[in-house]
Amino acid sequence: MSDAPRACGASSLAPRPISPAELADRAALRHLVDAYGHGIDRRDYALLATLYHDDALDDHSPYFCGPARDYIAWLPEMMANWCATMHIALSALFVVDGDRAEGEIRALAWHLTRDGTRQFVAWGRYADHYARREGVWRFARRSFILDHAEDLPVAAGSDFGSDGVGTARAGADDPVFARLGLFRGRG
């Protein structure tokens, strides 16, 4: 037996056969993560509320740390600072253990200030805890880890090449809802 230390989590993240049931769990968890980004960017707070268990916690320290229901209630005031946002889950690693799971989600969060003059870009990771209750995966605890941030000016007069192109809107009047009819029945 080797005296070399084993890498933290190596056994749970190492390649191995994955059952169809675990693939389904991973797909459900990825959907949960992606629905979170959609809900934040479209300011769909009703959708966000369905993604967390009633006793879930959210940690976006130093701005917010507490019950997820309070986080969702806090979001409209905080999101009012941005005229557009884009939250992207770049990659996701999940470890599933029965009805609980954990995930490290690499993420990019782009924010455009209300006056359109600055872009704030956060590069980071979510350290998620999930629980499956009554057959449905939801967040049990979500916490954000900031790896890098950028605060950038927007070029004067820039329309980001959007003349004639459907452009993002924070709420229900975003072009995605006109173009994807099934999304209108969200929630």
C-alpha cells in the first residue's frame, strides 16, 4: 500500500461505468442548474422558488447568506441594478449518492449596469448540495465562490452590433418567450 496521500475526492470523480439511472439523475441536476440561470436572467422569481427545497439555504456572501426564500425575495432589489444579465453554467461535475448529490458548477455571470456604461463579469463556481425528495431534485444549499471579477467600460455609443437583432430583456418580454412558445408556460 502506498503512503502517498490520495487526492481529495479522487475516487468519486474518477472515470467509472455510469448507470442509466445515474445518467438520468445527472441530467435532472444539470437541468436544475440551467433553469437557475434562466430564472435569474429573466427575473422569473416564481421559477426560482421551485428550484429550491423549502428549507434550502443560499450563500452569495458577502451580499446574502440565509434561507433561499429570503434570497429570492432579496433578488428583485439587487437585480434592479442591471439592465441585462447572463448567467452561464460552463461545466458541471456531480457526485450522486442516493437521494443526495453535490456539484461544482463553473460559471460566468455577466451584468450590464442600468445606465449601460459598465459591464461586470464574475468568473466563479457554485458549490451545490442537492436533495431528491418525492422524486424531484432541488437545491438544498447553493453557495457561490468567486474566482475572478472584471469591471469593464462599455464603448460609447456601442449597441453591441444589435441593430435589428432581438436583444435581451430582463423579464417576461425577452425575445425568447416570443420565439419559444413552450417557454411561455414556464414555472
